[in-house]
Amino acid sequence: MSSTTLPARPNGVDTATLFATLDAVRAQPGLATFQFRATTEWVSGTHNTTTIHGFHGAGGEQTHQRAFTIEADHPAVLVGEDHAPTPAEHLLQALGACLMSGLANIAAARGIDLDGVTAHVEGDIDLLGIFGLDDSVRNGFSGITVTFEVAGDGDPDQLARLVDRAVKRSAVYDVITHGVPVAVRADGRPRS
Amino acid sequence: MSSTTLPARPNGVDTATLFATLDAVRAQPGLATFQFRATTEWVSGTHNTTTIHGFHGAGGEQTHQRAFTIEADHPAVLVGEDHAPTPAEHLLQALGACLMSGLANIAAARGIDLDGVTAHVEGDIDLLGIFGLDDSVRNGFSGITVTFEVAGDGDPDQLARLVDRAVKRSAVYDVITHGVPVAVRADGRPRS
């Protein structure tokens, strides 16, 4: 790959800044210590709203350029009002989005010009688990399948290998396939 | 708990339909077989959009009452344009939302009237992993902490126990703590 043959922002990726960022982190690894945060507020029934604004990283406290809000609910067949996707669907979105963001960066770094990329994410789940009706059934998905279609300026194998690399460098794929310790604390506040 | 003392929709939960749904699934367990789906399309750089509409469950194909779209991006410090939360933040949202939806249903079933519930979700991650700069660092979160504040008509212990039960019946908590097999397929489509 010769940098002189790349457009300034291949696939919309600012590769100069990307490589400069990696150099900066190589020199000062503490810049890579991040904490992401989300605050979920109950609305009514299974409907809730999550706000995402501040995070820690790159050596200090940061904020997104605006506070983002994301809603979740259950559909009517799961006794909700269908204001928004279910939390389980949001998890599939997080996986598809993480692999997709990585793929675009990797393609840019390899000088492969993308025309379009789609990822279909499917998760199978037997709700007997969360319904408490069968203790032998797990609460979560039994399995997830992701199917990518990658169109761009490369041979089929080069394009498919972008997905392999995205999988190897995905935060969400790692969490979903390997699991992470989750500590839950609760503070009950009775009516005064 | 006497059903005559409950409002028609405690905490906005249609408990009559909730219990009828559980009875229907007890009689016909195949109704609990679901598949959730999300389709992620690349936009530019780390920016992508996911559409969630159809799913399988309750014995057939279903659709949400409308197609939901969710965006993801990286912030400027991670070489994105900050159009939306990062995929890692979306994962935290999925966790907070799943625990919250379950908690509201459980409170309704127990006849506990909620005044307000907030969950703070924090995930620590060392990006040396996904940057490919230290093979000893995992790609995903090293740990996640969820802190609930549950205000309602109960003693502090009753309110805190709602969170314990939500954890025990959460699909997303199960996936994130225990992991799930993910199969990834890729189809490369060269320019013609």
C-alpha cells in the first residue's frame, strides 16, 4: 500500500489521524484507558430511555458533542407497547455496529475502497428461560449468526478477509463471545 | 398479594396479559421460540445505521409496528464524527434496558408500585486491545458495573431484591456474563 495512492479520506476514514492516534497511544499507553457510560431511566412498563453523554478516555473526561438517547421496549406479543426495539435486539445492533466500524477502518488502512457493506445479525432465543418456565433453558441467545455482504474494489477473498480482521479486533464481539464480569449494586429508596 | 388490591396496570404493566401470556406458553412451549434480527448498513467511516423490524416468535413471523433505526459512530478522539454512541456504549444500553424492563415486570407481578428507577452502567476498557498494540489486553470490557436506584412503595430490601430477580431473568445479562457462540460469514462482492 502506498499512501500516495490513497484518497485523503478513504471510505470516509481520516487515515492520517487514525495512524497518528495509534502513534500517540504507542508513546503513551495510558491514553487507551477508557470508561464508557450509559444511564437508563424507567419510563413505564417495559419502556425505558438510556442517555449516553460523558465518557473517560484519551487521558481525561470527554463528552459526546451531544447527549444521545436510546429507547427500548417490548412488542405487544411480549406485553409491551412497542415504542422501540427490545434490549435483545439492541444487543444485536451493538454487535453489527462494532464489526462494521472496525471493517471500515481496516479497509481504509489496507487501501480497499468500499462500495457498500451490509451485516445481517440474527439471534435465536428460547424465552422459556426468561419466563422462568424451564430451568434447563438459558436466559440469553443460544446462538447468533452474522452474515456480511462486502462490496468494494478488491477480489472476493480480500473483501471477505476484512470481516475476519474486524472480528479479531471487535470489542463487542469479544464481550458477546467470551463474557465479562458484571457487578450489580442496588439501592432501594422507600417512600418517605 | 391480592389481585383486587392491584391497579389495572401497575407500573404501566398489563399484568393480566402478562400472566395470560405465561399460561399460553406453558400450554404451548413452542410459542417461546424467538429469533431477533438486526441489519447494519455501512454509511461512512465508523458511522453506520441498523434497522430492526421483523422477528420470529409467538408461533410465526412478526413485525414491530414500525421499522426502528439506530445509528452508531465513534467520537472524534476515536477518529469518528460522533454522529451517535459507540457500539460499546450501545452494549451498555442493551444491558441497562434489559434489566430495567425485567425489573418493572417483576415489581408489577409482586404488587410493588414504582416511583422511579435509574441504572448507571459503566464499562471499563483498555483500547490497547482493539488497537492491536498489546496482545495481552482483551478487546472487550474488562468489567462492567451497574448501579440501580429503585424508588417505590416497599422497604429498601424489597426494592433491592427486584434488581436481584431482574438479573436472574435477563437475556442480555446472561449473554454478557456467560458469552454466546457467534458464527460470522462473509460474502465478498468485487466491482464488475
